[in-house]
Amino acid sequence: MDQNTPPPANQAAFAIPRWEFIAIAAGLMALNALATDIMLPALQEMGAALGVENENHRQYVIPAYMLGFGFAQLFFGPLSDRFGLWLGFHNADQDTFFAMIEAYAERYKLGVPAEELRKQAVEWSATRGSRSGRVAWQFIQDLAGELGQRLD
């Protein structure tokens, strides 16, 4: 498995190297151990807040944490796979796009004349294939970088 052999024809290759996948998985597993270690000093207060009367039963908070996250993945994982997260970056007409660009330029005091700003914005939107709020913000970030100005 550790040799550099091509994957079988019926098996897709990983998008990331194997060592990177193993490192990410190990890091994610270590986060659970870290979360448990962070929880331990507060175990007494957590037991009191949950109304645990027997001191030995406070330790049940840890498996409840683990099971809670485990069962949640069984439910939310398939929902996420089915419906996913959709981000909409809807196209704007040219006047609205210019208004966004000009408002950003004024807000960050970029000092570019309106005619030059519009000319560059048209070229930028044409190369990006759309005119949206996201494209306007990316244009302003790029312009500020060219001008050597920070966007604070």
C-alpha cells in the first residue's frame, strides 16, 4: 500500500496524498481527546449544573458527549450529503454592480476616478463571467492590492 503504484482501473485516486489524509484524520481524532481533556477540570461544575447527585455518576458526561456527537453524525451527515450547503451569488445588473464598486471605493478611500473605476470594473467582471457582490468585493481587494492600500 505504501508503494507508488497506480490505483486499479475501477478505483478512483485520492485527490490528496495518502500521508496528508492520514495526518488530517489523526488530527481530527486528536481533537476529540483534546476536547475531553478540556472538559475534565469542569466536570464537577457540569455535574452540579446537570443535577447529578452521586459523584461517581459525573463521569457519564464524557460518554454522553462522545455518543451525542456520534449519533448526530448519523443523522446530519446524510442530510448534508443530500441537501448540502448552497451559496447564492446572484448576478446584478451593471448599474447595481457599479454602485457596489463605487460604494466600496468610497468606503475604503481608494482615490480612483469614477470613470477609471468603471472601466476596470467592466474588464474585471467580463474576465470573471459575472457581476455579483462577491465579484465586486474581489475587484476592490485586487485594486487595493495594486494601489498598495490596506482595507481596514
